Amino acid sequence: MSEPTAAPPYEPGSQAAVPDEPEPELQADRILAGGDRRDDELRRREAKLEAAFGVREDRIEQREGDLADAQAKLERREQELNTYVTRLQAEFSRRA
């Protein structure tokens, strides 16, 4: 039986030393893939934040509208009360 032979020593420039895809290209691909994932994640996060902001903005606008309505109603009631008090004072003055 023959003994297994050892692998030939590394020689610069030999075909066995050149991988199918150089390591720097693999690293670049990994970096690009990681960047794409981060970009996608950032886009999703930005979309969620924009949606949440839009909801909050809508709520604020609704509350501002409700507040404006309440203020207008209060001003009308205040005017009605002033008118009523003026009439009462006139009536008391006339009776006195």
C-alpha cells in the first residue's frame, strides 16, 4: 500500500493559492449586504415615525379645533350673561 502524499508547499503565484472569489470581494459583499439591511431598517423606522407623527399631528389639530369651538361657545355664553346682567340692572334701576 502506498502512503498518502503531503500537499505541495505554498508557492506564490500558484493556482492552488487563488480562491474562487477573493476575500476583499467577500468582505465588500458582506458590507454592502449589511448596509442594505440597515437602510431597509432605517426606512421602516422612518416610516413608522412619520406615521406616528401624522397621527399625533391629526390629534393635535382635532384638539385645537375642539378648543376653538369651546372658546367660541364660552365667548357667546359670556356675552349672553353680560346682556342678562345689564337687563337685570336696568330692571332694578327702574324699580328703585
